[in-house]
Amino acid sequence: MAQPVPTAEEFLAFGRQALASQPFSQLLGAELTALQPGVVELQLPLSEKLLQQHGFAHGGVLSYLADNALTFAGGTAMRVPVVTAEFKINYLRPGVGERLIARARAVHVGRSQTVCSCEVFALQDSAEKLCAIAQGTIAALPEKATP
């Protein structure tokens, strides 16, 4: 018998539960604001603790946000447990503002891996500015061997 298809609200709640189970994401204050199969929006309030010495969002913070968004997009597209196999990021401009927003989507979905793309924006005074673009390969975790 086929499993029931979750509602949009149930799907988002499932994603938020997954994000809540990531201690590092909780430490940074990440928020899952939208989730559909293969499409995600992840946001992060930009606090002073996440800046580098010039007052911009630290590159590692942008990288974290892109990596996690890529993984959510790939995992929800394949509907299996996943990890990031690789990703690359291009920093386009400094991340300055109140909040960072990462939007990722699955570009090609396979059985064992999915290629995803992500754009990271800095929100300042209600205006979004593109500050990074990333692309990654998300890999399905192997099934656990049963004893």
C-alpha cells in the first residue's frame, strides 16, 4: 500500500524537526522557512558573532548556509537520508545586513546522488543582495546492514 503524501505543512514540520536535531544549526540560529521536495529556503539572522574582522558575514557562515540548503534540497528530492559529497561556492559580494537567506533546488535527481544549486542573499533594509552561489552533489547514505 502506498504511503500517504504529506501536506505542505507536515513536510515543513518534518524539515524543521531535522534542522532542530542539528546542534550546529541550533548554535548559529538557522531557520527553515520553506520546504518542498527538492526546494528549500533556509535563513540565518546575522548577528555580530557571525561576522569577520571587516564586519561582513564570515565566509564559513555563508558556506554553512549553502551546504545545509543544498543538502535539504537533495535529501527531500531523493527522499532518503543523505550527506554532502562535495560542493563549491563562489563569494560574489560581502554578506552585510540583518539576515542571510539561502535558496536551493535540486537540478538533477538520481538514485544515488543529486546535483543541487543554491543562491545566498544578504537582506539589508528590506532589499536582497546576492552574495554567493553554490553548487553541490548530495549523496544517498548507504542502507545500514542489518545484523
